Amino acid sequence: MISTRFFRVYMKAVRAFTLIELLIVVAIIGILAAIGTLNLRQATERALKSSDAANLHTIATALQSYYADYNTLPPADREAGPFPSHTPDYQNVGNGPAGGGSSDGLPWLLVEQGYIANPKTMFCPKYLRRYQGGKTLRGDYARYHNFRYAYSGPHPTATGEGGGWGKNIMSGEVWLVRDLHVAADAGWNRDRYPDYPADYKYPWGEGEWENQLEHALYADFAVRTVVGGTDDPPETVEETR
């Protein structure tokens, strides 16, 4: 007859995991966690990218409405912060509200005059999320103001692309609004590269295109994914490689 003590010892031995079994379980859990983290990251990226495109469609409607009211596009902003900066008082370069501080910004007056209801629409969602901390180069504004959408509308003192379109900007397929346009090492603040503000990149792209793509809104009001700083879709560039 089996004693109670022997039975307890036997059952304990049967129920226990060996070290190898424990290591296998831990490894499986680690693999599943890594897969889950990757899938979550990809889902978050795609959600932010869709939100970015939705912002640009909203901005297109706002610009169309402004153009219908004034027969021209609003003037670009030149100073980071939550206020219009297209007046002669705000012409200093180095604190631009787009492209990491290197490009003219989408006019804040679109918010102030009610053409855009939510101020967050003025920013690429990925940059808005990433740059909550820090400050603008000048002033006491959150650093994300340096990442307002880049804008190619008229500007009181600009010539060429920034201010030369005037009332005719709506007639061609030039870009109006985009995520970044100017890379960190090519903008007004390149002398501070690589210390600041070289921590920003183009927001989109997967695999070999990671951080090389951006969204752009064109004068035909189409939103396209293009290679950062260009008008070229990635598939066109891929064909020439």
C-alpha cells in the first residue's frame, strides 16, 4: 500500500516543471510579446498616418473656403507659436513654425478665423505626439510648434515658391501643405546639426523607406505620399534604382 507521504512526493514531482521546460515557456512568452509589440507599433503608425492624411483633407477644405472668401490664399507664418506671424514684425528666420523650424508654416489665422476648428489639425500627428516636451528656438512655446505643417502659400516678403504663387497657386499641381519638406541637415538650423534640432526625420515609411516618406497636399487638393522633400512617389524612385 502506497503511503500518504510517498503519494504527495510523487504528485509534487509530476506537477513540477523542469528548468528546460521553464526556459521554453519563457522563450515562447518573449516571442509572443515581441510579435505583439511589433503589431501594436505598426497599427499605431498606420493610425497616425491615416490621421495625417485626414488632417490634410480638412486643411484643403479650409484653404478652399478661405480662397472663396478672399480670392487668394492666406499668407504664410514665419514664427513658431500659436498666433499668426505673417506681419513684418515676425520675419526673423530661425524659429519658423514648420520643418523643424526651417519652413514657412500653415497660417494660424485659419484657426483664429474658424476655418479649422481643432488646433491639433495644424500638426502632423506623429510630430505632435513626439515633440510635446522642449521649447521652440525662441519664445516659451512647446517645441511641437516647430513642426506645424510646412506651407507654400503667399508670403509678404518672399519671392519664388513661397510668395510667387499669389492668386494663381490654385491652378497647378504645386504642393500647398506637407509634413516636413526640409530635412534636419538642410534647413536654417543646420549649423546646429547634429546637436539640435537633428532629432527629427520624415515621418512615414516602412522597411527600406522608414523615415523617408511624407504626406503632401497639392493644389489639385490631392493628398499623396511622396519621398521626403520631393514630389516623387516612392514607386517612381523605386523604378529608377
